[in-house]
Amino acid sequence: MKALANKRRLAILKYLKHTRDAAVGDIAAEIRLSFKSTSKHLGVLYAAGMVEKDQRNVMMFYSLARTLHPAAKHIIATL
């Protein structure tokens, strides 16, 4: 739940909820944050099991995890 205690990470999850999957650069542009900071936030979300990543060539794409803790699922649903 600690991973959800940040407005930038919540913005990332909201964006992924609507786009299904996105490259780091697209997420960074959407939430108006640097690529580096966005990558760090995505790392926290990945470590918490909230997002999945898929490398396609040189780009990393992220999507919401298929299996989420029920409380996290509820919070994401309200975004």
C-alpha cells in the first residue's frame, strides 16, 4: 500500500488503467515528469506487484498487473 501513497504513482496507475500499456516516455509526457523520475516510480510500482513490464526492442512498456491485491484493485478502480 505504501506504493500507492504518492500522487505521481497514482497518476501513472490512472493513465495505465485507461491506456492498457504504454512506454515510459509516453507515461512521462502524460504525467509531466522526467523520464528518469517516471522510471523510478515505475520501479516502485513494479516491485510492489502493481505493474508488469514488457521489453520490446529497446523500449520498456508497462501495464497494470493482471493480479492485484483486492485493496489495490479497489483504489485503482476509483481513479
